[in-house]
Amino acid sequence: MISVSSSRHGESPTEDDRDRGDVPGWVMITVMTAIVVIALLAVFREQVLTAVQNAFSSVTGSGG
């Protein structure tokens, strides 16, 4: 069970309460996202490189 606030009802949150957040949850989301990106790059590396090269070529005008 997650406690939303440790202050009593009707009181404003203390400085410590405002600094608390779901840091472990955000860390987990960030790590999982990084894993998914790495896995996708491992599988689709050539397609990603080609797409990025084509995008840069079209922006710089050095495309064929």
C-alpha cells in the first residue's frame, strides 16, 4: 500500500512530504524504456541507420 501523504487531514504538507515522489517507479519506467530501445536497435539496427541517414540527407540536401 502506498501512502499519499504523512500529514494529517487539513494540514499543509511539510517540506519532506513535498519532496517525496515515486522515484523508484520513474526509475523503473526509464530502465524498461532503455531496455526496449536497445532491444529494438539490436533487431532493427540497419533499418534505423538507413532511416537516420536518409533523414539527414534530405535535411542537408546532399541526398541522391
